[in-house]
Amino acid sequence: MLWGRRCQSLSRSCCCPAGRHPSPVNGRSSLGFSGSYGICLRNLLFSCSTADYLDVWDVNMLKEPEEVNKQQHHTDRYANEGLIVRRGQEFQISITFNRPHDPSKDQFALEFVIGATPQYSKGTYIPVFPSEERNKLWGGRVLDTSDNVLTMGILPRADCIVGKYGMYVAVVTPYGIRRTKKDPSRELYILFNPWVKDDSVYLEDGAERTECVLNELGIIYHGAYDDVSERSWNYGQFEFGILDACLFIMDKGALPITNRGDPVKIARKASAMINSKDDEGVLVGNWSGDYMYGVAPTSWTGSVEILLSYANGGDPVCYAQCWVYAAVFNTFLRCLGIPARVVTNFFSAHDNDGNLKTDILLDENGKVDRSRTRDSIWNYHCWNECYMARLDLPEGFGGWQVVDATPQETSDGMYRCGPASVYAIKHGMVCYPFDAPFVFAEVNSDVVFYQRSRDGTLTPVKVNTSHVGRLVLTKAPGSNGRSDITSMYKFPEGSAEERTVLEKAEEYGVRRQDVTPPVADVALDIPSLEVKVGAGFDLALDFRNSSGQRRVFTLHSLLLSEGEVIVMVRHCSTAHGDTVKRVLCIYPSPWVSSGHHDRPWIQKSDWSDGSCLLQVAGTPRVSEEMLVTVQFTNDFKFSLENVHVRVEGPGVMVRLRESFIPRRQGPSKLMASLDCHALRQVRTHTHTHTLSATNHVHEYKNDLLRVNR
């Protein structure tokens, strides 16, 4: 519909989007017609009568999932009624006029606007004409004409702004320009396009592109490097409301509209906005074990609830730890079309002082001095990689970039990290932005233990050059297997290349202190154990004394869960000779918990003490409500109170945690988590296949309980 059914003289008035006048260019109006006042025309006359000027009756955005635009642009999975296309690739719009379009006398343009104050010079106001030679910013051409219907092809620039655009049709009449009024149904989203070479996020590998853009189901690795556990995650980047939630995050972070075509600037802003540390971002971190006022990080099974909750009110969501930050960040990146994946680094260093070493200070008794030790090592840490060209760096430093939303250290005054080139990290080129030294230390720092004497002097007593960055994993493209990408971050431990890289890193502003500790004459072996939740166990320790002299030692035992200290047990003994064995007995509390530091227990991955089943009743069909049953048997000797169960999966809508409604055909996965104060990370999932209305056989399988760290 038009703004009014009657043309008016436009001596000083016009019908502009939002009542604004895009700036003239080179003395001409933004539409390219003669004029000196915005896009208004003055004293423009045609030989046609008022009865036969071109009028717009209808605009068809061709936005249905089965229509050409969403099919060709790989956006048909988005649960969004608007048109969603990718930049650098042509899309189509059909316009119905009151009569056939006559190129010899009819002049019109499609206008695309984004932001509060669209301007031609900033690329936020883009007129597109049916004749290719007249287009300066985006391409446009007539694809087909049939009676009164004209179909145009629109080609956005491969570096255009990503976001939500308004669209108008402006027609020149004898009395001025008539423009269709603002209509939400004619808005469209333009995303990054990893399928197009001219886009800076282009990813040539088809399998990786499909995995890192289109896959909604992820596997996140955690645990220990020699005992890796997995957790399934529903990224849900195509779910209803998620695309708008991602745009809301950029708005909340006040990212300038003109910066939203640059994936580097978007990823850097989002790495700050996914955490709430200093900007009221999406997620509140919590490593205390007390989750009374929110959801335990171990309870989440997907990103959808988190993002929708944040977009609904703009209040940070409680709570998150590293894998939750990484998973939600992954949803954000994939939703906008930036290829992304979650990466887990086992034995990940946190270099607090930027010296590329992990400094552990011991007091005079050999105990870790936690009041003075600022560096730390996570048993695992999750971050993201996103794929993009780095036009701000020399050639060769594009490709996978590390971005991390977990608030560890500030970067340019905000808690964020990256994007840092993985290639630069491997080759020690830590001079390039952003935050490459910090990421380099996470995977390649030496661990140096210092003995602190009474006068405050520090003496190095041990150096471990291979502990940090033991294993780096991500999900393999197109399968549920693991992909070991350690070699992308570092050369083999102990190799000549690795030492050369360390020396090169020092050349770029960081001088590492040369430490040569004395040779240790007492060695300790600690075995790996499989233990059950709620059960005690014995830990046998072997000490080998090669000094030939009597040695007195004090044993400090730290039991860890999610990288946090649970309890400290202290044993004293003497040893001399060759080998001494000591057994440490660990007795669990009757009220097991996973967060409080004064409760003596240890948690081990892959328990199956209880039974947890997730079952689907009947045959799932599109748009039909189905029942799902989650069954858990408590085999422990204590009661579980305030138990919360979550069930979700991509392409389904769960109601009251009792039923779900599939919204599209094909394979999917339902995930469930059981969480309470006494028992964390009880997780299970089942694979489903949703059918259409026709009668087909439904198959699904149930996976056994996995209680993970």
C-alpha cells in the first residue's frame, strides 16, 4: 500500500522512510534523479497523465522457506517469517504494479535502509535501480516481467552491513516520488555469506562450512586430557527469536551500524557482550558452587533459553562457566553466518602478568602460596574459533581466529579476548592483535615453581615445559567424532620448532626469565582411578628417592572439580632409600556436593550408578504434539532435593518439560539434564527422526546415563 492514494505537489515535502531525507550525492538526489532537496523532486513533469503513472499494488518478498531466496541462501531453517538472505549473493523481489512497467518512461527504485539515520555516504541507505548501469552500491537487474508483475534481482555487496533492513519501493510520478509506507512484512535480514569468495568469512571446505554454520547440534569436550568426556549442546541458531536476539546483543553493546559488516569488529564486541562482567552482557559467571539465584552451569543443555531470556529483558542470565560462554557465543556467530566452533584446551594456562609463563609460588613449607600466586591452570578451558579473513593483518594470518567470552583478563579496558590468529599463535607472532600473547600462553607456557624463602626471595625449584596445552579438541565435521587440532596451535613438544617459536615470541616484547632449577631427587607417581559417586576410595602414591639420603616430605592433596579446590588433606611422613608407598584414604560426606570447598569428595566422569532414560512415545511428526518421558532412578544413599530437569532439542518446542512439537522433518536429538545441589551433570539424550504426515517407520535409540564433570 502507498502513503496516501493521491499524489501531491512536492515543492517542500516528500514521502521518505521514517520522514528523513537521505543526503544528495554529487548534486543529485540519492535516487539519482535531478533534485536539490534530499530525495524530493521539484517541478518534475512528465508527458503522461495522472491516470497512467506507475503505481505499486503489491510487493512479494519471496520469503517462504520453500521459495527461491531462502533455498538458495541456505536460510530455510530459520524459524523467522521475514526474508533472510546472505550478502554477496543475488536474491529476488517481485513487484506488482497497476500496469506493465515501461522502461522508456517509468522510473522507480528499491530503497534499503538500516539504522536510525540512513545515509547514502555511510552505506546505510542503498537505492537499487532496475538498470544495472545506474547502480553504484548494490547490483540490481530485471529478471522477469509478466503482465503487471516485475521480478528484480538484488545483489548486496559482499562487504555490506549485516543486520535488519527496511525496504521501500519509490516511484517517480509527475508530481514527485511516491513511496510505499513502512511495513514490517517487507523487512529483511542480511547475513554473512561463507559460500561466497568475496565475503571475508568465506570458507572453502564444504564439510567444515556445513558443520560450522548450519549444524545446530554440538559436542563440547571436557574432563581430563587422558579421560575426555562429552556433553551435547543445542546451539539452536535457527530457533524462533534467536536471530533478533543476536542483533539485540549488538544493539545493547552499542556497536556502530557502520562496523557491522566487519566480522573482526563483531566478534570482538560479542566476546565482551556474551559475559556480563563490565557491560551488563548476556551471562553471569559463577565458579563458587552456590547457584541459588540462578541456574547451575551444569544444568544448561542449549543456548536458546539463555538468549531469549536476555533479549526479553536485557538482564544478564545466571549462571555460566567457560563451556556455557563458548556455546552461547558459538550460537551467536553461526546465527549471523560466521563459521564458528567450540574448542577445548586441556591444561589451559591463565597468564595473569603477561610474561608467557605460569608462575606457581610455594611457601617455605612447599605448599602453594595462593595469596601470592596469580597465575593458574584450568584442567580444561573452552573458547571459540571463528573463520574469517584478517584484512587488518599481513597476508597469511586469516583463517581460524580465537575468540573467548569467558572473563579472564581485560583487553582494551573490557573483559574480552580476540580475535587472535591461530596461525600467529603457532608461529609465535604475538605482536598482532588481538590478545595473541594471552592465547599463546594458554597453550604454550612453561610452568615454573618457585620456592619462597622467609626473606621473600624466590628460587626456581621445578620447570615443566610440556604440561600446558596438552590436547586441543573440537568436534569433527559431519560426525560425532573428535578432531585433534593441537598441531594448529603448537609444534610438537620438545621439537626445535617449538623452542624457536618461544624465542620468536620473546622478540615481540616479552622477555622470559631464564630459570634453571636444581635436579629433583624425589619423584612421585599418582595413578589414574575410576571411582563412583558417593563411594570412598584409596589413592596409592609411590615416592622414589634417588638421593641416597634420608628425606622428609609433607604431602598436600588437592581434590578438584571443574578446576576448583574441594578439600585439602595433609599427611606427613619420612622416607629414605629407594621407594616408599603411601595410601591416601578418601571418605565421602553423606551430603555430596560439587561446589563447596570444605566438602571432602571427588567427582569422576562417566558414572552410571543410577539409570536415566529419555523416551519418546509414538512417532514424531511435524506440528503434532508428542510426549517425552525422562526417568531417573536414585541409587544413592541420600535423598535428592530441589531437582530440576531440562529437555530440549533443535527443531522442537518443549512445553512444560512433558511434551514437544516438531516443526520440521528429519533427524534430530533430544537432550535432558537433571540437576540439583547434591548431584550435578546427570545428562542423557536420544536420537529422533521426525516424519511428515505420511506413514513411515520411526526409529530412535536411548543412550545410557552419563554423569560428567
